Amino acid sequence: MRKAAIVALVFGCFVIGVARADMPPLPGEQERQLLYTIEHANYACGKVDSFKSAPGSDADRYAREGLDAYVVSCSSGKIYLVAVPRRRPGPPLRDPNGLPVPYPDPVVKPMSP
């Protein structure tokens, strides 16, 4: 009986962790993260009106670096290319010496409208 309770407890903790990992972001959470990233890079935005995945070679280049790239339209009329670390990046990569490689910093680039 005691072994069954321990197995059930371990299984329950595992299931809770997996279920939480698959939750989509809360409404407005990505917009707040993108706004924070833009303003932290010393650019003015005001409010994020919309965002979409970046097209083409920019997205491919940032994806190879472990970043997700978005084109962000702000209420001020400005448009930015924002590349942020993946939401669930997985275990850290290792360099040839076996040390963990730090995750890349976010990138913000102004784009012409």
C-alpha cells in the first residue's frame, strides 16, 4: 500500500509538470514581453498593436541562434524586428569543454514601415 502511494505521488508530480509545460501563454503575456524587450533596448513603442512571426532569412538566421523572431507593430507607428529566446528552450547547450553555453540575448532592430 505504501509503495503504491509513493508511485502515485511521483506520477502525479510528473503529470503536473508536463501539463504546466504545455500551457499556452496568458492573453497579453507575449505582448508585454515584447514591449518590455523593446523598451529595455531603449526604443519607444507605447503599446504593442500586433506582432507576427518574422518572414524569410531573418527568421532563419535567428532560429539558428536559438531565438524566435517577430515583426512588432507599435501604437507609435514604429515597427521593430524583435528576436527573443525561445519560450521553452530545453536543456542548455554545451561547449566543447562541457560547460553550458549561455542563452542568447534578445535583439531589437528598427524596421522601416
